[in-house]
Amino acid sequence: MKKAIMKIIFFKSKDCPQCPRAQANVEEVMADLEVKHPIDYVDISTTEGRIEALNNMVMSTPSIIIDDELYGKDVLLDKGRLKELFIKE
């Protein structure tokens, strides 16, 4: 059963070589699981993005916050682990 997700924030940077793959993984997993929730994309290359990252304790990209939990590239680059975030056990 899918979780009822309240917010998703994806943190990326224009200079991050792993961000495009991580973003594609998130979008693919959400499509596969039919999760119809908007993703807020935050580019930490901008002043506003850096402020948002600091406010959320994000120290690196790619990172994602699902509800109030922060996950890094180790989860974002592993589709199996990523799917677990969207499925209720």
C-alpha cells in the first residue's frame, strides 16, 4: 500500500553529476508506483536554493525530503531503496 505523502522536496545543483540520474530515478519510481504528488525542485546553485537547503539541513546533492525525512544519494541512486520510501510496509 502506498503512503499518504505530504511533501516531496528534491535538492539538486547544476554542477552535480549524479543529480540527473537521481531525479530520473525518483520520477520513474513515482510513475511506476502511480504516486501522483508534486515534487518541489530546489536548485542549491541559487541564493534561494541555498537558504532552503540550509533550513532543511541539506548538506549535499542530490538529496530528497519525503515528508520530514532527509535521504541522500545512496538512496536516490538505488531504485529498490527508493521504492521502499513510497510503499507502506
